[in-house]
Amino acid sequence: MEIKLFITILFSTIFINNYVLSQTLGICPFLGVSKKTDSAAGMGFAVIFVMTLASVITYFIYKYILIPFSITYLRTIAFILVIASIVQLVEMAINKLSPSLYRALGIFLPLITTNCAVLGVAVLNVDSGFITKEFGLLMTIVQGFGAGVGFLLALMLMSGIRERLETADIPFNLRGMPISFIIAGLLSLAFLGFAGMSF
């Protein structure tokens, strides 16, 4: 029963409730980093790591600090501080291990801190009642990881299409951001097809 629940959460966060294409969170890096597949993959894996780790840490902070001391109204500030700390760690690691990827991601890497998709996962974990459920921590980890994979999937789809469009004959008025918005809208419509699925 637990396995089915975890698969449902994972499938839901990747396809049905994709944070970028269904809930329109995290659009800034989605449009900004999706010009090249390499930088999109790097950003996607960084977001998976940040979302998963942030989900775990915010779970413990909410359950063992905010709830016992009756200061749950500070959750947004606490969650943002946790996310900012993790992003700093990721930024230093990428700069050290792959300076070329660090330069390719540019300003969008530190922007993970203010990426509403990352904060949205942490808040949704709390609002979904995962804190009080039997497998709360595992559900939180699965949802954070699934949301990150969904983000990576959206980035890779978008970057693949945009790279193909580099050689396409696109009308002048649609080049650049206009065609990107059209692609994003079509991808969102495609992902709406998963909305009727149930387990």
C-alpha cells in the first residue's frame, strides 16, 4: 500500500501537478535557462537536489521547532532561509566542480533561492498534512524529489524544442521570447492531458 502511495505522489508531481507546466511556478528559470540543453540539465539537477533537501530540512524544522513553540506563522521566513542556505551550498559546489556550467547558469543559479517552485514544494508538504501522517517524512522526500524531476522534465522538453527552433524558419516577429511563450503554452496544454488520470 505504501509503495502505491509513493508512486502516486511521484507520478502526480512529475506529470499531473507539474510545478512549471500545470501550476506555473518557477517560470523565470524555466524560460531563462532553457536555451541550451546542457545548462537546462545542470539547472534541473541542481533544482532536484535543492527541492529534495529543502523538503527534508523544512519537514524537521516545521515539526520539531515551529509546531512545538507555536510559531508556525514564521514558516515562510524559516523555509526561505533554509532554501537560501542550500542554494549557497549548491552554488559553491557547482563553481568548484564545473566552472563552465556555473558561468552558463549565470544569475539563474542564485535565483533558485527565490524560485517559487522550491518554496511551493516546502509549503505544499506542510499544507498536505504530511507532517501528521504515518509516512510523513518519506512522503515529503518523494514529493520534493518528484517535483524536482518534473522541473527537470519541463526544462529538458523546452530546451530540446528551442534548440530545434534555432534552425527553423520562424517569422521575425515570433523569434525569441514570443515563440518561447507559445511553446510553454502548448507544453502546458499537453500536460493538461494527464489531469484526468487516477490510480
